[in-house]
Amino acid sequence: MDVWIALCREKNWDRRDYSHYRQFIRHLQEREVQLKKAPQGHPIKDSEGNPVETYIIKLDNTIIEKIRSFA
């Protein structure tokens, strides 16, 4: 989620747009970025009450390029 928030700040997007967040996760999965589900103490929910999955991403320069390629 921290990566998503940073990307939203960089691109001036609403970080609470969870449909866009889900597209971002699909983007990373399609580019074979390793995503590990993060344990959730207090689950994040979208505006409809659906849980939003969060992930742990190990960053390196290649992964950062793939993150920034999301438009």
C-alpha cells in the first residue's frame, strides 16, 4: 500500500480509488512482479465494504520501473 500511495502522490491520483489500485496490482502481476500478501491487522475496505488486498513488494530498480510504467 505504501508503494501505491507514493505512486499516487507522484502522479497526483486519488489513493482511495481502489478500482484503480486493483488495476495497478494486475499491471504488476502481468509484469511478473513478486507480490506477497501482507498480513492485515485492520483490513482496508473500499467504499462498498469489500476488503482490499495489500501486498509486500521487494523493490529494486527494475521493479520501480515497472511500477512507474503504470499509467
